[in-house]
Amino acid sequence: MKEAARQARNIQRLTTLYPSFRDRVKKVIDRLESEGLRPRIQDAWRSKEDQEKAFKAGKAKLRYGFHNVTSAEGKEEALAVDLLDDDAPLSPTTSYILRLAAAAEAEGLITGVRWDMPKNLIRGIDAAIAAKDWEATVKVGWDPLHVQTTGVSVTEAKLGKRPL
């Protein structure tokens, strides 16, 4: 994607996020860009229909998740994004995945880098991030480019609770 299109896409997708989450995701993007990376918000807010498609395709484990959050009035307030490397959207490098996890964690967010991983492999991810060893040979969780909020569960978000 051309740079102007990537930036415009990110700006548009950021508008579909809950404000405090939006601010944190923007800081993650800024941090990655300062390292010479080109993060692209692939998915932010998703309709129930799109979430169902993702669920049926095995790309989501929930029929309602942080991508689907709306206000009581129906305004889009997603609490998750999928943040791809625009230079390698179909095959992200370990370096990008680890840098994304580190940037997200620095902003109080989490990624799917550790999801469904045994503890011994999680320790390897943690060690690589702590050492800033972006080229470490590690296995990663099932959705490493997914970035989401912390401090609120999906059920709580569906009922109207939001992170600070």
C-alpha cells in the first residue's frame, strides 16, 4: 500500500475505536513508525456479520469480541485492532511481531503473541522482548498481530464498561 493510503487508512480506522484505546493505539503506531516500520490497521471495529464470518473462518475464537464493541447508542467503540506490517501483510517477521508486542505492552495493551502457548515458549517470548532481541527464534501465539485493551473483559465491554 502506498504511504499516503496507509496513513489515511490508519486515521480512518482510529475513528472507530473507543477514545482512550484510540490514543494508546496511536502511540503504538507512532512508536513502530519511529523504528522505521509501517504498521497498518487492517481491522478495527467489525460488524456482527463480519465477526461471524471471521469466527466461521477460524480467524476469531469469539462470536462477539473487542472488535464489535459499540456504545449504548450504537456508536463504534472497538477495543481491538489487527495491526499488520504493511511491508509484509501476509507473512510478518518475528521482528515485527516482537516489536509490536513490546510497543503495545509499553502502552498497557496486549497482543495475541502469547495466546495458546505453553509456559516454556512464553518465557522465550518474554525474554526476547525484555532483551529487545527482535531477531530471536521464538514461536508465537495464534493471533500475534491482534492488539487489545486490558482491564475489562469482553463481557464487561458488551455491558458498557470501558477501560480508563
